[in-house]
Amino acid sequence: MISAPSWAQRPEDASYALIKRVIPAKAAWFEVHYIPSKAGKDHFEIESKNNKIVLRGNNSVAVASALYYYVTEYCHCQITWNGTNLNLPVKAPRVSKKVVKNTPYNYRYYLNYCTYNYSMSWWDWKRWEKEIDWMALHGINMPLALTGQEYTWYEVYKSMGFTDKDLQGFFCGPAYFSWFWMGNLDGWGGPLPLSWMTSHRNLQQQILKRERALGMKPVLQSFTGHVPASFKARFPSSKLKQTNWTNGFNDTYILDTEDPMFEQIGRKFLNVQTRLYGTDHLYSADTFNENEPPTDDPAYLSSLSSRVYQAMSKADPKAIWVMQGWLFYSDRKFWKTPQIKALLEAVPNDHMIMLDLATEIEPVWKRTDAYYGKPWIWNMLHNFGGNISMFGRIEGVASGPAEALKDPASGKMEGIGLTMEAIEQNPVLYELMTSNTWQSNPINLDDWLEQYVLNRYGNKDKHALSAWQVLKHTVYNGKDIRDGAESIITGRPTFDSATVWTKTKLNYKRKDLLPAWHDMVAAIPECSKSDGFNYDLVDVTRQVLANYAGPLQQKWVKAYQQKNMADFKKYSNEYLQLITDMDMLLATRKDFLLGTWLADARNCGTTPAEKALYELNARDLVTLWGDKNSPLHEYSCRQWSGLLNGFYKVRWEKFFTAAETALKTDKDLDMALFNKNISDWEWRWANANNAYPTKTAGQSIPVVLQMYKKYYAVISANL
């Protein structure tokens, strides 16, 4: 059993170990001391003393935050998913006056159920270790920790007499755990091998040991009623609700909270989980994630909420229910004031924490009287589905947390957090959001961006600074749309300007982004050695080209409508070439490779059959999402090298061939037939196992310059 932190030697050892992992060559610069917290909240100090940089904090997260503050403020370096600058000076810069920082936030939450699949499906310990260090450096102390949950369920149901055959249709494939954990689907992408369950049980134990050693308090899961379909046969008198999350997936079964077995299973689940993984008494439980309750009767909802909490508290009297507030945002027609109050007020205030899951999009706390007295956390959701798009509400993220903290109506706002559906993109938003941790005033965005450029690129190049001003007012202005726009390239072929999930509406005019591309190219001479700059240069170029697909599409659509074969061929070929060029551009960066996603999936397998199953999961999630008739196709589309040429481009080629045939025969293109045929082809692609490159090809800067020379004037003239 893993419980609270157990130190092998001194408490400071966890901090010293982190420093050695992050900056091994300069670890000798630092001396670490633990000190009491201030007013019960995390606190750190930095000063120069006896030729050492002394880092003091009340735990290892505070010390890690002190380290990152020193690295960014005094060494002008940076650590992000997409480019790291650790070009540290030869000698440690001196801290002339002691730095003292206190956080106003008890909780700094991290992760969303969906992150575990859209980004983390195939992570091993090496990748997790890197992320946990990132979390500590950025002040996270309350991570959602769901790895290995399937093994907990396996033990629980096996102890209740269920056979492996009973459970075969219950556990989904590894790319779909998020929705299995939330009770949305069973079985899809499975059957799940036992080898996965045991290996990820072990991985979870490693994750939790490290998180707790650093002073974090992980959030584990609790029981909300999701049971196998075989439950009815084994317990015929049980009270079950049959529900369906979305078309294309089998029904799932939810045990009614009134059934006596609900509390029994809830207690058993927490007992098993605690034996396997320990506990910090924080439990995530979402009763109606994108599934509407059977009635809006407040009395029913109150009783249900009370019973869910009782199932936790009977096993752990210190249990605190951590609830995602997504349902109040996504289904506001159902969740009105009486329903929300009933659900929340049935649980003691000191035993529930609410996650305002997308505060930067819509602050639900403002229409729930700050969650009616519950402690709550201000979160940035930002990314949906792992889509690749430069987007964010940069001004709101800079000022929103501090403004809410100071608002008398904000009640028990006790934290900030990151609840994105996917990570490893738009690093600026995550550096900015976590910068709120150690201050209670709004961030001066212009000053912050200047420091960001210095830390990321190694200098304050005027062209780079100018580019970021353009980016602030365009891609990151956060206006008009909920989340980042996609390119029509990644949508299933159509004559329309958008599809169901491929939303192409931008929050700025296409031409207004071009100066940022021009400035980034102009910054190459001074910034080319920076990995972060190279990533940003490619990302801005990608965004400009992705945007250009829209106007180019309209040209071949118009040619088709006018039955102009010559123009149709001309513009459709240019469209295909644009996809090819984007693929070549993205191949220069490891951040944008399909091949690594697929290879990481296969590496999780211990047999050829497992490797094939995991690759199918990996391919399917980012394309169809479900079977060939899945209504969610393209929800998790990615602008990745390999996916552009190997999937999106091929679909468009087939579409243009069919359209040309229609023009030649003077008939309308049968879109229903095309969609049927293309969905068959997509399913064959998802089941294939041809390899894609796992190493980059070409150099980013020469390819960007090639794209700039080829497209800048053309795009300028056509917007």
C-alpha cells in the first residue's frame, strides 16, 4: 500500500533529485531547505548565500517552483513541451535581494479525464517522470491521477464472482479509458489484455509515489454506478439504468444509487484502490457526464448526490468529492438553479470541491452563486480533442484568476487549474496560466510576453516581439469562437466550408495573421538557435497555410459549380499540393509526427496481437474515433505529418476523382455514396499497420523559408 510521503532520508532529497533531473550540470549551484508554510499555503524563498542559490519552500512543489522562478527570472530560460531553453550561464546569477513568494491558492489542479487519452494514452514512466517534474516546476499540487484504474475495477469485479468472460465486453481499449471511467462507453477498442492492467497498475504506483514525494495530493476516482453489462445476469434483482452516451457505441449500465449494492461496491472500490494506490482523500466522481438524469426533480438529485457521497465517506470518512462542473456548462437547459443547488447542497461544504472546468470560456461560478458555498477552482480548459490550432484567450488568462479572487461574489475560490482535453501544444497559454500561481494581481501581459520571448528565444529580438503582438491580437484574442478553429483540410471531404466537428470559423481575419509570419521569418537570424523559436516558427507557418486552405477550397468549389473542368483541376491540384507542403513542413518537428504516436502505441504491446490492437486504438482515436459509422469522426483530428499525406490527402484525392467523374458525365456527385465508400476506406486505414516515420525529416528553417517564398505573396493576394 502507498500512503503519505515516506522519505528515504531527508525531506529535501526529493527536491535535490528533481534539480538533478532538470539541470544536472548545474545542480551544484543550489542548496535546499524546508520551511513552514505561511498561513497554511505554499510559500518559497530564494537568496544568494555562501556562493549558493538557496531555495526554501514548505514542500518540494514550492522548492521546484522556486527553482523555476530562478531559472526563468535570473537565467532567462524556459521548459515547455514544445521547445526548451536551458542555455544556462557559466556562473549562477546572483540574487541581490531575497525573493519571497506566497500563493493565494490552496489548490493548483491539473488534468482532465480526456487528457489521459488525447495525449497520454501511450506514456511510459520516462514520459510521466518528465511531466511530473514539469508539474512541480509550474506549481501543480493537485493532479488528477487515473492511470491503472482499470486494474482496480478488475479486482473489484473478480472478487464479486465475475469471470474474465463476463468482463471482456466491459473494459475498453487503452485509447478510450477516459470515457470508460466516466461511464460513457464499454468495450470499444478492446478486449483489454490483462498485461496492460498489471503494467499500468505498476506504472500508477510509480506515478503516485513520485507525486506524493514532491508534496502533491493526487485525485483518484470513486464509484458512480458504472457496472458491466453482465451485472444484470449475475444480480437479476439489481436496479439498473440503461443509458447511451452517443450513437455508435453500445449502451452502458448504471447501478441506481438506491440499490443496496451501490454503497457496497463503492466501499469495496475505495478499499481496493487504497490498498493498491493509497489515498489523499480526494476523489473524482462525475454522475452525469454528458448523460442527462432521468428526472429533474430536485429531491431525486439531492438524494442521489447524498448517496454517492455516502458511498465514499463510509469507506473513507475524510473523503472529499472533487466534481467536474462540465455538466452545468454542457447541459445548461437541464441544470438550472434548483437542480444544481439540489445536487451540491446534499454534500457538506468541507467535503466537496468544484472544478469550474472552463472558466476562461464561461465562468459557471457567476450563475451558481459561486457554487453555493462549495470551495471551487478557476480552470482554463483551452483545448478540445487535441486539435492542432493556435488559439487561446490570452488576456482572460492573464487577468481572470486574479479578478475572480478579488471579486466579493466569488465565495470560496480556493484554486486555479488546467483542465485541457489535450496538451503538448500552445505552450504560451500554459506558461501564462501557471504564472498566476504565485501572485494575486492580474498579469501585465505586454511585460510578460516580452519576458516570455527572452526566456524562450534567448533574446528580445524586435521582430519576434512584433510577431507576438500580432499573435496576441489574432490567434490568441479568444473572441467569437469557443475553441481553436480547424482547417477544412482535416474534415471529411465536402463542398461546404465546414463539417460537424471540423469548425473552420476563425476569431480573426486571415490576412491579419500574415504580419506575424513575416516577423517570425525576419527574426530567424537572431533566434534560429532556439528550439522554442523553431517550434513557433513552424507553428505560425502551419497556421497560415492551414488558414489558406479555406479560400483555396472556395476556388475549386466555384469551378465545380460552374462546371469549369480546367479551373477545377488547377485549384484542386493546388489544394493537394498545399497538404503535401504542410506535411513536409511538419515533418521537421517531432511535435507533429503521426509516427511517434503510432510507435508509442505499439511499444505498449507485449505480443504481436497486442501491438496491433493498440495501433488500431491509436489510429482510430485521431480519425474516426469509433467505428466506420462513428458520428464523432474528426473530433480529434490532428495536423500531423503522416496523417496529412497518408489520410487527409488520400481522402481528398478520392473526392476530387469522384468530382471530376461527375463533371465529365454531367451528373451531380452522389455525396451519400461517396461518404459510404470513404468511411469504408477510413476503416481500412485505421486497421492497417504500415509504419510512419518516427524521426524528423529536413530542417525547419529552410523549409519555412521555402514555404514563405512560395506562398506569402500568393496568400496576400488572395485574402
